[in-house]
Amino acid sequence: CQSCHNHEVFMQLKFIRIMVEDQDHALEFYTHVLGFEKMADLPMGTFRWLTVISPDGLAGVELVLEPMGFPPSREYQKALFEASIPATALISTDIAADVQRLKAHGVVFRGEPQNMGPITAVVFEDTCGNLINPVQPAG
């Protein structure tokens, strides 16, 4: 809105969540395969507040490996997966090299990177029930 341009913004994007069935398995995949680093691992009832960060990403932004404690979450995740809709996107500076590296780790891709004008993109399975969309901006 027009009036918003005259005000400071006091909120920031901090947490992006992805639903996972098994937090230990997700932590293994996101750290050892994708190269993220564990940030937070705190007990929260029967689950954990578990986050990872990208060493090359924006400072302060964390990916939450969120347990599926809410039953409809499973149905939503499954529906996205079956419809080939990614749960989230990740920015790549060299998508061809990233695809080659991840394939060497056994990551399953849905096709090859496609040039879509302003971006080149592809989709892979994260072994946690999600599709992830690496995107390389043109230029």
C-alpha cells in the first residue's frame, strides 16, 4: 500500500519451514547431502525445534525441519508431491554443477534443468516427502 512506503518495517523473514516425517533423516539429508549446517536443535515436547542454515545464504534465515505433528500436514505434503508442486525453492549459482553433485549422492531429479528465460530450474526429491526446486537466475 502507498502509506506503507512511509513506514519502517520491523518484521523480517527468519524461518522457512518444510514438513518432514523423520527429523533425524531430514537433518542427515539437508546437512550431508545438500550441505546446509545445523543451527538449532531444541526439545519441544515430543518433537524438536530443528533448523538448518545455508552457509552461502542470507544471514539469519533458517529452514525449519518441521515434524508432521498435525495430521492434515501429511495429506497436504502428499498432495503437493503427487501434483509435482515443489515445497520450496533454493537459489543456485551453478545449477548444472549442483545437479551433478547431488546426483552423485543419489538424489532423484524430475528431469533435467530447463531454461525458462529469467531462470533455469529443475526439481528433486528430498527423501522426506517433498519436492525441492533449485533455481538459477539468468545473468
